[in-house]
Amino acid sequence: MGRMDQRRGVFMISVAAELSEMHPQTLRMYEARGLIAPKRSPKNTRLYSVEDVERLRRIQRMTAEEGLNLAGVETVLDLERQLERARSELGRMREHAAALERQMLDEIERVKRSFRAQIVPYGAYDAPGISPAKPIKIPVERGTGGRAGRKRPRT
């Protein structure tokens, strides 16, 4: 058996009121204030979803247990909507940043490959008289301990 869609309107107002331990008139008032938005049947009957009932229970807790008035409940719910929009926007921005990062790394790799293709192998541009098979000898002074050109202190 499949999982029930939490947003599908299935409860008539009397059942939703009983499940949320409220009077049906309270549900109508909450709908008028925009705190709840039940679906409507083809005959315009209010149909509350499981999600709607949970929201009604939450409103009940905020007013009864936490002492908020309806204006406070509206503010809390509005702030939660804003937070959810911000989280969603942040998610989109992170995805976009990741795509840009991938694009940047691809471009860096492309540039590296183009530089590798331009590297000239040793000996390709030989100076006259120098053969790639014959290494150039550079004189190195030995035994100076890395102090070539310096005088040793007297002892």
C-alpha cells in the first residue's frame, strides 16, 4: 500500500475540527485570516489535509501553550515562510556556485592543456654549434662549500 499524500484534502471541516480539537467556526475564522487554506471539492466543500490538521494543532499549541495571540501566530508563520524561501534560494545559489566552480576548473584544465601543447622540447631551438645530443658543460667551482668568490677568514 502506498504512502498517503500529506497535502491531499481528505477531511471535511467537522472531522478536521475534531482532529485538531477546535470548533469548526474557529477553522473558518483561521481560513478567513489566511492561517489555513483548505482545498475545495467540486461542490466547494472545505477539504483539509493531514498537513492542514498538523498546522491547526500547531496553531493551537502556539495560542494555548505559548501564549501567542493570532497576530503573533501570523508573524511566526510568515517568518517561517520567509525562512523556507531563503533556504530554497540559498540551495539554488549553492548549486549555481558549484556549477560555476566546475566550469572554472574545466577552464583551468583547458588552459593547462594548451600550455602543455606549447611547451617546446629541449633542444628544439639549438644555438649554432650546440647539438641536442651533446650537453652543454657549465663550469662549477668545487670545494668552496657554496662560498665561491668569498675569501676565507684568517685563523
